[in-house]
Amino acid sequence: MQLSFKNGARANGPASLADLGENEEGTLERIDLPADFAHRLMELGFVPGHAITVAHSAPGGDPRVFRVDGSEIALRRETARHILLRKQ
């Protein structure tokens, strides 16, 4: 399932959530995951158009913690690669 927010992607395309460094922020553009995963992420606040900030990572770098809609949510790097955004 692909959920989109059509408000102009960057010329070189959107970055993935996994590409952000610590304390960097981006605006969610779309989620390229199966519908059940995408819906669960949306329930947690990952909605197109919302800002997402990288909070911190586990010692090995995976999972990473993201701030979205007032909550902190840990995601594996593999999942974060399928969440596309525009960097702020």
C-alpha cells in the first residue's frame, strides 16, 4: 500500500526515514509498506504531512527512536527505509 501526501517531492526524490541523522527532522510523504503495517504506523502518528524527528538509536544503531505527534516510537532500520519524507 502506498499512502501519499501530494505537496511536491524534492527534485531528487524523497529520502527515507533511515537516512536522517540524530535530531534531524522531515515531513512524512508516504509509507511504502503492506496495508496492515501502514495502518498500524498511521495509528501511531505516522501520517502524511506530519513532522518526524530522529530522537536516538540503540547502542548497535537498530532500532532507532523517532518522535512523531508527541510520542517516541522505536522502529527497525528496515522498516524506516520504507517511510519516505521530505527533509526540513
